[in-house]
Amino acid sequence: MAQKFHLTFAHSRASALWQFRACPRKGYDSSYLPFIEHLEKHPKVHLGLHYSGPLLTWIEKHRPEYFARLKELVQAGQVELVGGGFYEPILVSIPPEDQYEQITRLGAYLEKHFGRLPSGAWLAERVWEPQLPTALGAANVGLHAVDDMHFLAAGFEPEELFGAYLAEDRGKTVSLYPGQKALRYLIPFGQSRGRHRLSARCRQCPPGTASLPWATDMEKVWRLARNA
């Protein structure tokens, strides 16, 4: 029997406030709105979406109808909103109490407007440090993806990067999914033979353990889709 694996999609739109002051409508008209419109046409596609706090507050004020459409997708179970720091800070660069405040602020905002607390978090610039489970766990974040290089540097073999692992710090735990660099480039830019090689590696995993998270920028994905 052929080995099956799960491909998990997560897309981020994490612009800072200054970017919206420069051109507030460009990203919305060219990426965020058409992305949602396209997603609505494919109800069998399920994915995670991350929005920064500044982007959400801009949309709330200037494009409230987008919130209604996004809420319908969340309530239908097609979209899971992913949390993180409200202002997209590099979490390890700020004090632990500020890490907690940033994560819980965005979580509370998502719960208020969309009815659900996020269970995952997006790490700005994908920066990870071993002490982060303390803040993430305290803020009730249960899972997120991190770059595979952290696992490889810790001694993991490439064929071991197809599942979830628990990270612990000071009694707090969080599930980590290795985000594979190869997949991040193969899906939008790679050739079919590269995808076949990655698929062959997946088939070497023990049955039921293979999982591949693909977390990338929403604007890049939509730009590639339009030009396909």
C-alpha cells in the first residue's frame, strides 16, 4: 500500500504599519481580496492564514466586508487563523513579558472578531530560540512550524523531518513541525523531478507519520498563481 502524507498549507500576510501608510490599498486589491475570492471557489481546500495586527486593524476600518467573508471561511472550517505577535516583533528580541503580551493581544483580537482563539503562531522572520516554549505555552499556543535547519543543526537526519516534535522550556511545551526549505522553493519555483525526490523521501517515513507543512507569503503565492 502506498505511503500517504499530509501537506499542510499556511499563508502569511504580515506587513508592518509603515507599509500601509505608503500604499494601503495596493496589497489588498492585488493580493488579499483576490486570494480570498479564489479560496471561496474551492471549499475542499483547507489552510491556515496569518495576518499581522496592523493589517487586521486597517482592514477592519477600511474593508469591513472582508472580515465578514473571512469569518464565514473560519466558521465553515476551511480556514484556521494563525496567531503570533500583534506587531510582528522578532519574539526573541523582546522581554518575555512582552512576548506574552504580543501573542495574547493578537489572540484576543482574533477571538473577538472571528470567534476562535488561534492554536498556532507565526514566528516573524521564522526566528526560533529554545526558550520560546515558555512564552508560547503560557499564551496557549500549541503548535507552529519552524525551519528545518534548527532540527538539522540539532542532529536530526533529513528523513526524520516529516512529523511533529515537542519542544519544552521551564515546563511549557509546544509542538514543532519542521518546515522544509526544499518544499518552500519546490512548490512555487521547482521542477517536477525535485518534487518527486521529496516525495520519495516521504515514502521512507514510518506509516502514518509523514507531514509536510508549507508556510509562505500570501502575496508571493497569489502572484505566482496569476502568472501561471
